[in-house]
Amino acid sequence: MPRALGRPHRFELTLSTAERTALEAMAASRTLPYSHVRRAQIVLASAVGEPSSEIAARFDVTPQTVGYWRKRFQAQRLTGLADAPRPGHQRTHDDERVAGLLRTVLETKPRDGEVWTVRGLAAETGISKSVVQRYLSLFGVEPHRTKSFTLSTDPFFVEKVRDIVGLYLNPPDRALVLCVDETSQGQALERAQPVLPMGLGYVEGVTHGYIRHGTTTLFAALDIASGEVLTQCKARHRHPEFLGFLRHIDANVPADLDVHLVLDNYATHKHPKVRAWLAARPRYHVHYTPTYSSWLNQVERWFGHVTQRVIKRGSFRTTHELIRRIETFVDHYNTRSRPFVWTATADSILAKLGRLLRERCGSGPIASRTALPPDGLP
């Protein structure tokens, strides 16, 4: 039957199952640009027969825009919803020249130094500074930055990781797991000029000048179950001081509990007298972290708290004043302490290390027994 005069032609759009699935995924996406999401929603609404005027009102566009995208979809299907190439002048630098720029920055060093600069690359390749900067940013090349790492040479790296992570995730019954270490970086620095207090619109001002008044060594044992910390400040960090701290731990831990100590490989922790003291007390069990893997010892994270909250921004006239400030901080910390939440399993750590080795060193699986400190671990 011929269409009645004056009645608008009804637009019909038929979608295949695959097209409908793809459009619904685009319409619900939270990562695609909103313009692409809206185009998919317009096509889906058109496919169910919704009038153009209602679609335009719902998506705050003109009816002409609705008609444009559904006609473009009808002609080109899913590919028609992508942005068309925009007009503009041809590229000044072809692929080979861009590849030459990247080879220069990745495989060579400048004659006058160790690090390429944007101006140096521009002079070397004949490409303008702005274009060099744009290509470096596009390909994620940052010659001015470095990221440090250390390979563990411990032949029992995997076994030690599984041992210590097992303690964190599944601690033994009727036992206390303590992460123990010491830091000798507690410097009693007196600022040469008064600190400018923080105010509205400006931050606290601390002078670079200071007067040294000595250092103290902070010994700490972190209980992974409660987050409480047992500390002592001593003048030095030799094995006699470490033995004294072990006796301090022994006096403050209930006698009916086993004690598992997580320690690093500092020579003081392996001194013959320390080993003899531990051997004479069967309830003590020592777990050494792999070499260059201090990130496995949770007390290192707590040392970061002390440094940021007390030592780094303080001004101390004597080491005794510094020690009192540390002790006050520890007392307050223990009243509201919470354990650090360790979620990484040994398998996830080893898998991440394997990926890092392959990316940075071109190495194979973790069978090489080397390790990099993983980002984002506690």
C-alpha cells in the first residue's frame, strides 16, 4: 500500500546479534569517550523504533544529529560510529625518521654527557624541539628519569619469600611474629633558623641550614598481629646493643609464647654471640629476609612513619630531646596501633618479579633466583 500523504516515513534499523552485543557494551562503557557512548545509545534507541524527536530530547542533541548517526550506521555499520580521519596537512616526518629518533634516544648517548635532552635530540636529528617532545611523550620515553632497582643474589630467595610471607598470611598458633630491625639515621638536627609556620595559602618553611647534635640508633620490633611496636634507643648499633634489645624483647614477651623474628642480613644479626643467645632459647625462631629485600620486613614501613612524623621535620638541640620525642610518638602510636595489612601471596610476588625481570633484564622465569623489589608491596 502506498504511504499516506503527509505521514513521515518510519525509519527502520535491524541489528544482528553481534552488533547489538557490541553496541550494548559501548553504551554501558565507562572508559570510552562519551561521544562514542552516546552514538551507540542513539543507534540502540533507533533500532527499537523510538522517534528521532524523543531520542534528541533524551540525549540533548538535535534531531539532525540523531538522523546523521543512524544513517551513518546503516551505511557503514559499527565502523561508522568511529571518528572519521580529520583533514589536515601531511606528516612532516615519516615513520623511518620517527624510528630514527627513537633509536637515537634508546640506543646511543650524547657526546657531551650521559643523558639526552630535548634540545640535544633536536640538534642531532634535525627535528624541532616541540616535535621531539611530542614524540617522546607519545611513546612514553623519558630519558631524564631513572628508576633504581637491585637484583637479589640470594640462592634461597624463593624459599625465604615463601617462608616469611607464610608467616604474615598464616601466623602459627601460640606464637608471636616480630619484625625486628634498627635504623641509625636518627640525627638530632637543630634548625639554624626558626621554622616558618604553615598558614592559609602557604606551606611550612624549613631552613636548609642546621647544626648537628649527634645521632641515635632506634631498635624496633613490630608485632604483625596487633601493630604494636617495642622500641629502644641506643648510642650505637653493634652486636652488644642488639643483644640488649633482644633481652628487652624477651622480658616483654610472655614466657609461654614462641617468638618468630624476621631479620635482615646485617652482620650484627648474625654475630656468633647473637646466634649463641638465640640457640640457648628454643622458643626463638629466626627468619632472615633474602639479600637486598628489606621490603619484606614490615618494620621498615614503620620506620618510614617515624622519619616522616618525628625526625625529618623536627628541630632538636640534643640527642636526648630527639629520643624523648621518639618515645612520646611510640607511646601514642601504640595506643591506637593497627597492623599493616599484608595481602600479597608468595606466588603473586614471584609472578610479578618474573614479569619485571623479563621486561627490564630480558630474563626468563624466576628460576634465575634473582629478584627485583616489586612496586606497590607493603
